[in-house]
Amino acid sequence: MEKKHSNIDLAGIMDHSQNYTENEIRDFFTDKENRLEYIAVLRAKQAMKRLETPAPDVDKAWEQFYAQNMVHSKTSEKRYFASFRHYIGYAASALLGAAAMLLIILFLWHPDSDIKENNLLTVLEYDDSPQNLVMLIDGEEEKTLQPQDSISFYTKETKVLTTSTEPTKEEPGLRTLKTPRGMDLKIILPDGSEVWLNAESSLVFPTAFTNTRYVELVGEAYFKVAKDEQKPFIVSTDKMNVKVLGTEFNFRHYDTEQTQVALVNGSVEVLGADDSLSNIVLRPGEAANIDDDGNISVHSVSTYAVNQWTKGFFYFQDKTLEIALQEIGRWYNVSVLFEDKRKLNEKIHFSALRGETLQQTLDKLNRLMDTQIIIVGNKIIVK
């Protein structure tokens, strides 16, 4: 998206507003898209802060109250407990009444009763296979790994710090890491490059790089490539490849949408799937997309937006509802179906925490849009 204020951006406003004059800030917020984007990020950050605030210790608070207020006489103690039992009984009755009302509502209201399956367009399927973090060794032996935040294959530091002649734990060859739906993973490659692998993605790489640092990607990954002018770094997909020396970029390659590489820092050379030259070199803030016919287009992107998923956020800036719900469905592992097909290409500005429940995320989306998105079993349905 073309920026209307080149001297100020969202990241600056959010984190360094003191660096701008009052007039610059006023000009920034005269743009409606800037206001919407700021509000979306602010709400997501507030939700994150609420999650990080520790919940009160109810038992400890009751003990303190009891010690400070309970007198030692039997009569007073009985009176306090009788009063407390009465309050608990009243609260329990209220909760039971609410639960009974909820059951009646659920019994009488069947959200799928008025949905005709043959009128729905499926844009993402539920995956009923086991959702595990998996590593393949040379494409054959498969290991199921325990869920974890990161995994390292970096060995240079170990070799510097020790004189041991014992071999490293990793045997030579290729490794393939596959993330399931609902899980991302940070990988430190043998050269020290950092890769954040998004949900339902895979990365193939060697346990030691030689003349060229070559990896293969399916899905989405954010790369921070360690600089090495003697060894170019190439990310390969079946649509297009990119070649870098040291940079930060996001590479998105799901079969439900166009393949895209978006540059944050440094420079990226876009190659064909067979490593043929395209004469396209991206600058920070640019992205290259390739369509089904192999045509490559370059456009501007928000460098703030492209890596928010690595920080625990859904972040959709000028994205279609179809793409946004595919991302959400992939994270929560649900099918995504559209009853109202006119909503497929509706553009949205939306941010939410990936740590929230699916219902919480959809509630926020429903408040934002003039639509009704509901959950029926393991399906999201746009009515």
C-alpha cells in the first residue's frame, strides 16, 4: 500500500511518538486507513497486556480477609460462615439458572439448521490428521518432536568454545521440519540464520552449508539471514526462488493464494523456480507476487505488517476476508466456508492475538464488519 506520509509510519507512532511534531501526528491521523490501523494494533496490544497481567490469588485473598475480619468467638464464626454459605448458595443458584437458560437456548437454536451445505463455498478444509511437530531425516525417517518455541542447528559457536573431537549430535544430511496447524517454530540454521516457520509449513535444509546456503520452503517463513558474501542464501519454492546475502524478509507460499516475498531490510533478488534471472531486485518496503501463469508483479507493502505473526498477532492490512479467514482457520484448524460469496473479496483492516480463542477472534471480526461469522462444529461459516 502506498504510504501517504513518507516521514512517519505506524511503528513510529506506536513506539516513538515523541520523535514527531504535533502537526506531523495530526497529518498522520487525518488519513482514515492510518486511524483504523492504529486502533486495530492498539486493541491487540491492550489484549496482550491483559493476558500478561497475573490473575489474583483468590484463596490467598480469602485467607487474608478471614484473618483480618474473623473474631475468635464461636458465635461470630458461625455467623460469618452462615452468611458465606448463603452467598455461595445464592451465587450457585444464579449460575445454575444461567446454565439452564443457556441449555434451553442451545436446544432451541441450531445455528446449522438454516444452512444449506450445497450453497457453501469451501476455501479451507479441516485437517483431521494428527497435529504434531515433525522432523524428517533425509526425507525418510520421521521423528515426532515435543511442542517447543525454538530449535537450533547452529554449531559454529560450539566448535569455537570446545576442543572436543566428539561428533555433533546431528548426523550429516538433510533435515525437514514440519509445523502443524496452530503452531509456529523458530529455527536457527547451521550458519546462524534465524527462521520463523508459520503454522502448516515446512523447511528443508542441510545440517551444514557448503558453497551455497540453499533451503526449500512450503508455507510461510520469516527470515533473518546471517551475512556471508561468499555464500549466497537461496530460498526455493515450486513457484519462485529468492537470492540474498544478508537481509530480513517474509516468504509466503501456500497453495490457497499467490506466492509472495516481502522485503524488510537489505535486498532480495527474485529468481524463477529454475533459478532463472528475472531482473527484479526488491528494496525494503517492496513485495513480489507471482500468479499461476508465472507473471511477477512488484508493489509496496508495510514492513510493520509482514512480520506481526512472528510476534503472536493476526495482522491483516488491506487483505481480503477470504485470505484473513484462511489464516485464522489454519491456526485454529477449522474449515472455512462462505455462504455469502460477495464477502470473499471484501478488504479488511484487522488485528488480534493468536493466543485468544477462536470465538474471541471472530467476535472482534464480527464487530468490525457488517457480517455474521459463526462457528458450527469444526467449521467457520460466513453467512
